[in-house]
Amino acid sequence: MKMDDCKKCKFHYKSQLDGILCEYSGAFDYRVMAQDKKGISIVVMCPLDMPLPNKEEIGNLMTMAGIS
């Protein structure tokens, strides 16, 4: 996610020198910032940019964890 979009996000709490404080999980998480090839600041591993698991993947994870 681009830094400008992150600042507009309802989960954005505070920008720091090299990262972001994010409240997506319900607690404060530290998200790392980097620059892409064009020099644009981006947030690495933003949970809003990550794909959600499908039902089959959730079922497999629950089976492996022994949750029924």
C-alpha cells in the first residue's frame, strides 16, 4: 500500500521514521516502510493488501491445528 493511502486508512495510527503504527489487529502493530523502484514510499505487508484465505485453506489449517 502506498504511504499516502495508508495515512487515509481508518487503521492508521501514527507514522514514524521508518514505519507505521497500525491498529488493524485491534492492537498496535508496527508495519515496515520501504521504497519501490520509483522512490515511492510503501507499507510492506499491509494486511489490507494481503489476500484472504479461501474456505479450503481455512479447513486445511483447522485440520492441521486439530480444531473441529
